[in-house]
Amino acid sequence: MKSRSVRRLQGAAMAATLAAGVTFLAAPFTALAARADFRVCNGTQSLVGVAIGYRAEAGWTTEGWWRIPATTCKSIIEGPLSSRYYYLYAEDADGKGRWAGPVNLCIAENEFKIVGVKDCFKRGYQKMGFREYDTGEQASWMVQLTEAPHSDATGAQ
């Protein structure tokens, strides 16, 4: 599946503000076991752009952007998963939410597939924090992107 571009959010101040108010939920994807894949569900009311990172034969790879409309799901990797660890970064098109983590990987503003995680800036890319998912070597996995309760200051549950 080809990825599509999504508008990039800019500015460190905006990033700090966006980190609050959103959350990640992940679980083995067993409800629809007949279809093996890495699936992302957008439980928000906004369009969300998603990038994924994983280890491939060619080395660490990041790809993006998948556009996932509000309250829908999309398979980011189709077929049985070949890695145990996957890394996810997402942001909404309204500039209200960001789902990130501590693992720095390279991204680009428009559609991309990047091999390697070093020298992002020197190679003309941006660096962004991705969240790690240990799939436990399951054939399928699902991540649910949701808006966090306003009382959750960290944005994670």
C-alpha cells in the first residue's frame, strides 16, 4: 500500500502542547485473526497521518504517510508481521494531537520510505520520536489512537 502525504506540524512549542491530551492503546490483533497485519485505528474526530518504523533486510526503515480518516482503521503493514518490534508516530491534520515516543527515527514532510536512522538532518530528513510496540511476535497487531481525557496531563495511559 502506498503512503500519502499529510501536513507536518511545526515548532517545538506546538509539539509540547500537542503531546498533552492524546493517548496510545495497543493490543494483539486477535478479534480479526483471519487477516494478519499491523493495523492502526483512528478513534478521534480528526484526520490522522501515520508513519511506521521497522527492521528490514536493508536495515532500519521508516515509511509514511498513511492518512486515516476519523473513526476508521487502516492496515499499515499487510500480511503476517515479520518483526517483533514496530515503531509508530502519528499526528492529526488539525494540529491538536500527536502520538510520539522516545525512539528517534527519520521522517520526511511528504510521502517517504527511508532506510537508515543516522544523520537524518544531513540527509535532508527530519528526526521524530516514535513509540515502540513489542508485538510479542504475533502475526497481527492493532494500535488504537484515541483522545485522552483532559485530566490526563501526560497524554498516555
